[in-house]
Amino acid sequence: MNELKDFDEAWSEKNEEGYPFKVKGKEYELPASPPAGLVIEAMRLEEEFDDDEAVPNDKVFDMAKQIVGEDILDQMLEDNISIDELENIIEWANRIYAPGDETEDGSGNSTPSDTGG
């Protein structure tokens, strides 16, 4: 019989840093790797909506819940975050997690290619 591959153990030994961010005076952190459900949902939305079409607010809310977690999202909502601000967080997270994207350095700051320098 083959030896059991224990992914739980392997993943617990990884020491990856997440991506810190601040909203309404509170500090949070995105995980180092996106939830699989988020990636799949993003792919579905890309198929469903054209680039110039707005994603419905309920989809934005669902994605935000997957990105930051329900407790953090609830806290941000209590702090009166706007839908536009929530979309900014989702867009930032998408840039971080998108492979090959060089427009963000993971800190939310523009890289030299964004500033022309």
C-alpha cells in the first residue's frame, strides 16, 4: 500500500506571509493564497460578464466574503464601508492573486511601471 500524503501537515509547516491592509483604521490581512472558491467564482464571472459590464452588488458581496472572511466583512460593514470601497478591496486582492500581474507589489502601492518610472 502507498504511503498516505498528509497535505494538512505539509500546509501547516508552510510559513507564508499574507497581505496586510488597513480599512477605516483597522488592520487586516489577506491570506498568502486565495481561497479556491474565490478563484472559481472569478472565472465564472469573467465568462458571464463583459469587461464593460458591472458585476451585480450581490456578487461583489459574495466575493468580498470569500476574500476577507465573513467576520472581517461584517466588521467593515459595521464601519460603514461603501460598495465602491469594497470593490476597491476586491480589485486590489484580484491584482495580488492574479498570476503574472506586475501592477501591484502586494502592498497596495503602485510599482514603478504604474508611475512611468
